[in-house]
Amino acid sequence: MNETTGKVNLLGLTQPQLEAFFEQIGEKRFRAGQVMKWIHHFGVDDFDAMTNIGKALREKLKARAEIRGPEIVSEDISSDGTRKWVVRVASGSCVETVYIPQGGRGTLCVSSQAGCALDCSFCSTGKQGFNSNLTAAEVIGQVWIANKSFGTVPAKIDRAITNVVMMGMGEPLLNFDNVVAAMQIMMDDLGYGISKRKVTLSTSGVVPMIDELAKVIDVSLALSLHAPNDELRNELVPINRKYPLEVLLAACQRYISRLGEKRVLTIEYTLLRGVNDQPEHAAQMIELLADIPCKINLIPFNPFPHSGYERPSNNAIRRFQDILHKAGHNVTVRTTRGEDIDAACGQLVGQVLDRTRRSERYIAVRQLQAEPAGTPGLERS
């Protein structure tokens, strides 16, 4: 509920939650389906636009509810077609959402927190520390904003967004309830109708919540591994000191075993020059993952200021990939996308001052576009 207005934000409510809301205000449960379609299929945030709902109910909804996504601060489009939105959430912080097109697939990378408390040494988001959890409305609101931006409402079979990955800013399992609610809306046919195989949650290894996740949803799971032994992973991914690899991989195996249907674990491994990219690291990885059905995404490090790390050479990346391939693993090297707009993996940082400047520029451009010719006011530079 919005503490300022006292209204319930319907954007972040799952179908059962929305049905309960309508019952609470003395209306039929089927209204939930009607309203969900207007919100998520058509991108509507105005109750008066909901033409199959009577005027009396629309007035009741206007008095008690709202449909409010995060505030768009800026939208940048890369030369390779990648898009990045910076949005401001209720805490006042900014988070980032990235859309990556590739062939017939469009993947949206969604943030779950403003900042991150896990402080992985090679990730720029972790360097800003933790600010706040996003609400369910702020998580699904990123999908809502991106979907509307492509003009794909009402929803079509050939939608621009075919996959969603919870791999943006933050650790999703540390914002469990809100992230699960948002993913349920992503997969609901009244929401975005995305297949459970095409919604992926990525974790750095919050073991107890991996087991909890298996009880409530069956999305795909990705593990941010980044090191093949505990000593190195303790340095790169500090949460490993609490949940070492043996415990973590056992939890991941339990999760994918419950899913069945030949589902596999996605392994994410950021390659850092001279740190974790040597042949012995690949050999350790082969041994570590020997009994785990998985596919491996190798991610060449994307530099950011003062990180202390470098991207490996192309030869080192190919060598690492070849070693894993020869051991029978399905291995891909993630192509760096959106680097010119700081949208590459590991570069999402959301510094408020920089985003404020972008916000001012974005608003000024929108005002210029809206002004009739000859209108006094903002000067065109």
C-alpha cells in the first residue's frame, strides 16, 4: 500500500492476491482477471480506460487503488540494439533494467534490489552497498515498462520480450517474497505468459532460500559460481564463507531434481585475467560439476573503474572453453552487449548522482518533444 495515498498498487498483485482484493472491497473474484489483462496485456494504468468494467466499479477502484510503475529516469539504446532503463523506486534509489535482443529471442534482465549486500569483488553493483528491496510492483514494473516501450501491447505471439532473467542489480533470494510474486505474474497467462523454462532466477548462493524456492515455484535456476574451489570463491563471492561449495551445489541439485523434466542448472562463470581463467581452474570445474546436469555460461569480465581486475585474452577464453567442451560440457561464451551504455554484465551500478543528471536530460528532451513549434521556454542546443 502507498503510505502517502493509502491506495493499493495493483501492478504487483498476483492473480490470487488480486482476487482477494476484489473480495475485500465487495466485488466478484472474476474482476481480477479483467483487471490483470488491462494492466499487463494492454499496459493500462488508467481505470477509466477499462471499458468492460462498469463506471461504479471504476470509481471505487480510483478511490482505493492505483497502477503505478517505477519512475523512468532514462532510457539508453546501444549500437547493438541493447536497451537500458534507469528507474527510480520508492526508496529514492535508482536501479537498472537491460533488454538484450539476439535473433528471435529478447531477454530482459531485471533487478531485484537497489544495490547489493553480497559485495562480490568483481561486480560494480556490489561496490555501492545495499540500499533497499524492491516491491513486487517495482520488480514486475520493469517488465511492464519494457513491454510497453516496444509497442507490444496488446500482447502478441511474437512479443519482443521472450525471456526474463533475474540477473540485474541485487540478490533475488534476499528479496524472496517480492521476487516470487513478480515471477508468478511473469508466468501467469493473465500476466505475461512466459514459460517457466524462460524465467530464470540467478543466485550467488543463499542456500536456505534455494530450498524455499523449490516449494513455491518452478522457474529455471542459475548459479553465479565464478570460482571452482572454496579458497578462491571465498575471495570473489564472500557469501561462500557461509555456504561453501559442497553445501551450495547440494542445494542446487535438490532444486533441479524437484523440477524434473530434464531441467538443468545454469552455471555463470565470470572470467578474470590471471585469477580464475587458468587450465587448472577449468580442470577443477570439471571435477566440481561432474555429477550435476548443467550448462555453463562463461562471461568475460567487463571492466569498470578501480575494479582491480582485467578481461582475459581471447586465446585464454577459448582455451578455457575448449577444456570444458572436451570434458563433455555444454559451454557458451556470453557476448558482451551494451557496453557503450554501461549495460554489460557486472556493470550495473545505479549511482544516484549520475542517474539524476540523466533524469534531468531525459525530462528536458521529453519537454522539447512535447512543445509546439515556436513555444518559448527551453532552448534547443
